[in-house]
Amino acid sequence: MSKFAIIETGGKQYKVSSGTKVKVEKLNAEAGGVFSFDKVLLIADGDKVQIGMPYVADAKVEGKVIRQARDKKKIVFKYHSKTRQKKKKGHRQSFTEVLIERV
């Protein structure tokens, strides 16, 4: 069993381990730079598990920012049958892709 952590960023929680790529909500970081996640909820290393209340004290997960990009377009379509109303809208969510280097 390898070492992994559960981090919180952008209102969501992600299970990460060293060497994994994660798409998270947009971060204020340059591509190629290093970003440190300090909201660590859990760290598990084999049988040794640290659970935070709410966060693990003095724990950080470091990752390298690979790119800042926008996701594929999602179509939002609203339709009301009796009144013949329809509304079509598109949305592209911004994200940051991070390569986790150290847990």
C-alpha cells in the first residue's frame, strides 16, 4: 500500500499520491511553478494513518503546475414546453492541472 493524502481545494476533496496528475479548480499559480496544498484532511502511509480535525497539523502536499486551461464546453439548455421558451447557453470551466510531487 502506497502513501496517499486527501486534500481540499476549490471546495472539493481529492485523493492524491506522488506522481499523479490532478485537475483542480483554477489556482493562482504560473505554469511550471510549484504550488503547496496546506489543507490536508488525511495522510495514510501503510498502517499509519493521520486524520485531521479538520486539517492535519504541519502537513503539506507539494505539486508542480503543469498548465492552466479551460475544459470542454458544456451546453446548458432550458426548455419550457407549454410556453415554447428555450434558452441555450455554453460554459467552459477553468482548471489547473497539477502533478503531485511530494506527499
